[in-house]
Amino acid sequence: MKNKNKSAKKKSFYFQDYNETELTNDSKSKIVKILPNRVTFLFFIFFSLILIFSIKIIYLSLSPEKSFYTKSIKKEQNDKRRDIVDRNGSVLATNVILYDVGVRPKLLKEKEKKNLLIKLGLLFPDLDLKKVKRNLKKEDFFLIEKRLTPREKDQFWLMGNKAFVFDPKPSRIYPQQNLFSHILGQTDDINEGISGIEKYFDEDLNNAEKINFPLRLTLDSNLQHLIRNELISAEKHFNNIGSGAILMDVENGEILSLVSLPDYDLNQRVSINENIYINKITLGVYELGSVFKTFTIAAGLENKVIKPNTIFKNLEHSLTCDKYTISEHDKLPKNLNSEQILIRSSNIGAVRIAQKVGVKQYKKFLKTLGLLDTINFELEEIGTPLPFKWGKCKLATTSYGHGIATTPLQLARAYAILGNGGYKIEPHLLKNKKKYLKKKKQIVSHETSDAINLMLRKVVNLNEGTANFADVEGYDVGGKTGTALKYKSKAKLNTFVSLFPSKRPKYVLLVMLDEPKPAPNFVYSFPPSNEFPNGYKYKGETRNTSGWNTVVIAGRIIEKIGPILAIKNLEASSNF
């Protein structure tokens, strides 16, 4: 019986619970002997698994499809990236899982390769089957498709072919495609920013602690859509090669819309180095023409060498400086006051005012407005104003916007400063109230600002002004036209900068058309006047100056966005 009991105890040894007092010296010795054997066995199993796993990793790293695995660690680090949203919370950029699909021909027999080609042709008619056929013969491994959606990936997967390799890739997508291409920029294959907002805020967008908090921009998708559509429409009428527009709050520098055409679908990888895809508003540096006359008048007022009613008598139709001829674009009266020089856009009048200001003070004033230095902005795609040597002749040409080149972004900011009472602002895209609620710094007098706003209104609403087509009823628009010849070309670059409402401006809108052509079939609608109380329509125009194209488009834009802005302002005022 004793032997039977001992045998029973041995069989159930590992399944019984023992108290420490029940362990005899003999039983303890048995445990000591048995446990090392079990530990050894478990260690052997564990070691074998590690060895197999290590061999697998080495194999994968050396295999033809190694590209699918070498970036895995970095992918894990970058598989999460903060969303980017507009001021209203609409998603502009977010993350999804897309798939690269590869093929391992060595796993396929010749008959299977033929069947695979047939299936691919039926399911994916746009696929280059000739290329696939060549690769099936030559390659050990090749990619057949990149950046497929889960649904597209499943089509491959459902074919049930053992040769397919699916590589999930955290990817950045842009639901609004082209709408903000020049602002948002792009990411690379490992989800790191390479241009635009994506690059400028790359570190912040990859901050794991902020992953649930999207990066909020000042932009408004609805306004952007409306403005972009009008610029696209302009191309149909005026056959221009490109265009741009910027809408900015003059009080705080928030950019509500920034459009540059041509643009591109951010979901399709495009080289941003190509000339056609440059950001015309921030990166493009241009001579902008008569829009600079506003600064000339403002410099004269600020330096107290002129008043709005200061008369300039016997203005020449043309004058020569250093063998260069400066002439009027149109036949103008010989006697004009300062205000009329701006309203009628007189080149010679602008020269005379600049001469009164002098080189030193005029240069200083332009510098105060931020027109001569590179602007600090939340994009790396920023142009630098072209340097030049100041002199009497350069002063003369600069007074009416020739011989001086800057970015449209800087031009818009300068107009915003003149419109907002003379306060310095910094254009920005990041919605950050605290950063931009600093005490305002006045850099231009209230008197100069008020006088300029009044003059710009007259440029639009008087018959002799150059911007009648922007006189949108109910919006009290003021602005200035600019027509410039491109370097070594007869092609024109036309600009119109507007402030509205002009009595106390809230917004600045800049519209630019690159190389517009005359539009003989376009129907122009003239606003009511004393001569035509009901207004009138006119078909066709052989001229392609700013007053006949950018002004028209700006007027159409203001008509579209005006109600939206009015509602937003009412909502904002009700919060106080």
C-alpha cells in the first residue's frame, strides 16, 4: 500500500498544492531535480523561437522585397500625424492606411502567370499589362501598384494569389484635393513634410502629445472655393497663363484665402520645383505697376510735403531720365491735385510727388511698410524682393511701380496697414489668438490712413477712376489698379488691390492675372452713373489693362464672398 501511495503521489506531483511543512527532505530533493529539467526545456523552446524569428528577419532584409520592411521602424514613428483643419473645423489633411502591392514571380508557374495577367486585365483595365508581363519574366520582385485604398487592395487580395505582397503604409490624404495645394504642401513616403505647411510645422504635426488636437488654420474653405472658381472662370475669358488672389483681415493679419493657379491635386505626387506650380502670391516676385502709386501718395502725406488737394501744374505727358522715357498711359489733364493723380493713375504726377519726398524718406517709408525685405511667414516658399541701387531715376520709376519687385503677399500687407489706421500687422496662417493679440504698433498716422481710404474709394466709384467694375453695390469698395510689363516681354501682369468697406476697412483683397489677353467676346457690366442711371453693358474690349480684367474679377469675387463675410462679422460682434 505504501508503494502504491508513493506511486500515486509521483503521478500527481505537479497538480497538488503543498504547504511548506508538508515538504520532506525527500520531496524537496525531487523538486530540485525536476524543475531544472523543465526550465531547460522551456528555455530551449524560447531560444528556438528567437532563432527562427531572427533568421526570418535576416531573410526579409536580404530578400528582393526588402523595401517593404526596411522602413518599418520609421513608419511606426510617423504613422500618426496631426490633422490640419480650416478655421471652421473642415478637414484639410488627415491620415489613412494605403497599400503598396508587390508581386513575387518566383512563386508562380508559367500557367499561373498567364492566368494572373488575364485576371488583372479584367479587374484593372488601366493597368499596364505589357509592363507587368515583362516584369513577371525578369524580376524577382516588383511593385505592381502604389497607394491603393483598402477597397482597391481588397480587389487584389480577393484574387487569392500567393504571389501578392501587401504593404500597409500610413499615408497623408487631402480631402479637398487642389483647393489648398500651394499652402498645405506635401509629405514624402514616410509621412514627413517636404513643402508648405506640412514642412513648416512638421515637428509640431508629429507631436504625439497633440495627436488628438488638429492644427487649425485661419483659412476658410468656403471662401477659398468661391475665389478659386472665379479665377478659373477668368482664365476662360482672358486666356491668362496663371493667376492668384489673397484675402486677409486687415486688423489681425489672418489670411482667409490664398489661391495660386495653376494648382495641383495634393493626393497626386507632383514636383513643386516646376515653374508652373510656384506659389504666385508668396514665392513670386514681380514688378506690380501702378498699385505702388498709393504708397507714393501716402509717403507724401506722411512726410507732410503734400495734401490731398495739393495741385501739380503743367504736368508733362512724358519725361526722360537717364535715357529712359516715362510717359502717361492715357491723355490726362495738365493740372492735377494729389488725389486726382491717384484716381487718374498719373505716372508723371507720381514722379513729381516722389521727388518732393526724396530718395531717403521714400525708401524709409517703403521699408516701414515691409516692401523691401523678406517677409516672415509660415511657409518656406517665400520670395525675396529684388535689391537695387537707389538714385533719382530709380526714385522716379519706383514711384509708379516699375523697377521695383516684391511679392503680392507683401503688397497686400502694405495695403492692409494703410487701410487699418496705420497699424503694423503680420500676415499668418496659424489660428493662434494669443500670439496675435499683442498691443498694436502704429507705424503710419491715422490721418494718412483716412486720406488714403477716401482716395481709394474714389478710384472705384468715380467715372474718371480706373476701377469702376469693382464698385459692387452695398460693399463700399476702394482700391487701386496696376498694369506692368513683364521683364523682356510685352506680356502684362495685372493686379488690383481692394479694401472694403472703405470707410473702415476690414478686408484686403488682391487679385492678380498673369498675361491676360483682350476679351472681345466678354460682356462688361457698367455700374449706374449720372450718364447711365441704370448702368449699361458693353461687349468686347481690345485693351488688357488691369481695369478691364482684374478689377472685373475682383468685383465678382466681392459679390460672392461679401454676404459670407457680413454674416461672419455679425456673428463675431454678437460674441462681445
